[in-house]
Amino acid sequence: MHVLMTSDTLNGSIWTYTRELISGLIGRGFRVTLVSFGEIPLPEQTAWMERLRGLEYRPTAFRLDWMQEGQQDFVDASAYLCSVAEEVKPDLFHSNHLCYGALPIPMPRIVVAHGDLITWWKSVHGHGPKESPWLRWYRHTTAQGLSGASAVVAASDWMLEAVRGNYPASMNGTVINNGRNPIHFNPYVTKNDTVLAIGRILDPAAQVHLLAERSHPVPVCVVDAKQPEHSSETVFRADVGFSNGTEGVVLRGPRSESQLRLLYSRASMYVSASRYEPNGMTILEAALSRCALILNDIPALREIWGPAAVYFRTNDGDSLCEAVRILNSDAELRRSFATRAFNRARECYNSNRMTSNYIQLYRSIISQSAKAA
């Protein structure tokens, strides 16, 4: 089977998801033509492609639909995708952007809801964004993409229902949990008594300030989730204590994947204070590194992690501090939650399972399309 896929080089979680899924598909004998939007990626972002013989990659700099300038590029990006589809003649179109679900190409189309502007805005601000001509275009184009798709995929029931409730579109929705390959993480390194959090520091959805603006009885490391501008593989310390023996919060800029892997492996606890989490890749990476999870009590995270995590009161910094204090003071409890998260991640959210579920969906909608024809 040959799949034409779109992805996003600006969002690290979507790019990671793309890598995991494409690697899994090609390992099962699929062919993939990948078109990326956003920016031309750095060499270290595409190094994983070198060993994949069934992959053809076509990077572009078309701006994304949720950007104010995205409307200007949408027609050209759509035309480009149609021309690629005509050239390579895939069996199926898999878009990681909702707006392309109605693309006029003669094949089944699926779109994946990794997030969208309306659901993000409502989660962060408690109400929808201010109406404007651009917003009306965005809502209309997204609704068309959802209606035109053979299937709409989300990583959680919460995200699927949020999309369904915010767009006037009939859609065939299904949930496929995101997955990561456990081999990329080291859960067996001796842990330090530290807390790790990863999120865009200025992103109101990430709410990193709930952790960074308070004092804690344990060293805390907050890493900016932006893509690093260049790879730096120099000597890197994974401890977050201070030289004088005191403790506090360390804010660090973007880190490479190998540096993050080291931080995950050493941290005993991982905090996500996010109020909007449609993807959850960093939480999954922390779980596969055997970190105890301390999560904001929002429906999406409750759905995914259930009893495998500790939850603090929704958007409450004091409750977060208390959760950190309790886990830090009880090593046995901390190890218990770390093991729960690790086992749940390996069993439920691995890349092999994700790939199998997508293949099953691909075959189902291709079969349905053939019968309809």
C-alpha cells in the first residue's frame, strides 16, 4: 500500500508522531510519500529518514492553516498536494492537517486532529476567539475538511468530541492512541530526586508558570519545548541541583532529542500542567522513562492515564506543589506510580500498536471506498 501523508515541521510532537508512524508503516512493507509544511527542516530533524527505503520526502515551506497567513498559502498548498497525488498515485491520503480532508483527489482521505485553533482557544480562554473574516475562513475550511474526510482520527475521545462539538460538520470519527517506540528511552537508570517539565514557556496552554513560580522541596527543571535552532551534543549535565547545595527551579532553553532522553532518564517525577493536551507526547516519553507522572486534572489526561498518574486540582498551582511534596517525601509511592505509568505506556501507547491500528483503519476505508464505487 502507498500512503501520501502530510506533516508539520514546526510542532515537535506532530513531527515525532510522523516519524513513529512512517517508520512502523515502512517496517510493514508500506510505501510513504511525505509532504511537510511550516519550514524546511533542519538536517537533524530528517536524519531518521536515511534508513527508510520506502519513504519519499518532499519538504515545503507552505504556512499552516492556523496561522493568519495560512489562508494565503492554502490554495497553493492544496494544488501542490493534488499534483503530488496525480504524480505518485497513492492508495490513500493521510493528512495531519484537518483542512485538507476535502482535497479533490480520487482516493480515501483520513485527517488526524492533533489540535486546532478553536478547541485550543476555548480550553485556554474559556470562550471562542473573536470573530473575524479570517476566523470564518478557518472554521469553514476546517469543517469542510472534516466533512470531506473518509475518517477523522483523534488520540483521545475527549479530542474527538471537542472537534465534533466545535465544527458544523458530519464526520466519521475514531480514536487511535498515539504511540512511541520504548526502545528510544532508558527506564533503568538510577533516578535523581528531581522534577522535569517540558513545555513552551510562553504558551498559556502549557501553564509552566504553575511550576516555575513556586518553591519546591526538590530541584525542578523546566525545558522549553521549542525546536532547538541547531543540534548541540556537547557535554550535558542531567542534574538540576545548584553548586551550593540549594534547590530551586532551573529554566532551560530548547534541548536536542538525546539531551531530553537523558533528562527523562534521570528525573524521578514529570509534571504536565497543560490545560490543553490533544497529543501528550512528552508525557508518554516521560512514562516510558519510568517517571512518576503529576498531571493537571483535565478530561483528556484522565482518559489516557487513568490510575497510572497523580493529578492535582485543575489549574491550581498550590495543589501542584502539594502533589510534588507528597511524591517527593514518599519514595515507595513515587516508585509505584512510576511503574504504573511505565507499564501503561508500554502496553497501551507503543508505536507498534499505533501502527497496527492505522493499518486496520486504512484497509477498512479503502475497502469501503471500493464497495461504494
